[in-house]
Amino acid sequence: MISGFISVTLGSVLGAVARYFVSGFVARRVGETFPYGTLLINVSGAFVIGIFGDLALDSTSLFAEPDPWLFAVTGFLGAYTTVSSFSLQTLALARDGEGTRAALYVALSVGLSLAAASLGFVLVDAVK
């Protein structure tokens, strides 16, 4: 139990820091009139969880073990991706009269994240 707690804690710290830097980098490059940073974070996180999810299906994989999974998926990706920011940004777009952009953001976030997670599985299967 203690090793799981430590794994989640360390992963969470690193994931939150990564989210902070990636989101800031994107905001400085393309602006903040559309939540591109959160979109990139959630889609890239979905891609990585697809990779780890497929790897975890192999009982000999590192990610089939509890602590690496807790570190990478529960900790890092749990803190890196953010449905709360997604929800707030969608609501802000809608409240600002940007209903079409809010709907586009939801469609892109869900569609691209599902596609990215699927791509992660496909990628791992292709290199096995």
C-alpha cells in the first residue's frame, strides 16, 4: 500500500508539472481564445494511456505490475489530463456566446481523445 501511495504521489507531481508547462507553452504560441492547450493535453494523454493500456494486457509487461501502472496512469496521466479544465473552458465558451466553438471543442476533445487512445493500442500491437 505504501509503495502504491508513493507511486501515485510521484506520478501526480510530475504529471501536474508537465500539464502546467505544456499548457503554458501552447498558450504562448497560439493564444488562449480557444483552449488548444487543454485539448492537446487531453488528446496526448489519451494516446499515452492507449499505449500503456495495451502494454498492460501482456502479463510480462512492466505496466501489468501495480506500481508502474499507479505511477504512470493513475498518478502522471491522472494529473496531466484534466476533465475539470475541459468542463470549465467549455462552459466559458458557451457563456460567452460561443456555442458553436464550445460544441466544436467538445466534439474535438472526445473524438480526438478516443482516436488517440485507439492509436496507442494500434501502435503497440504493430510493434509487438
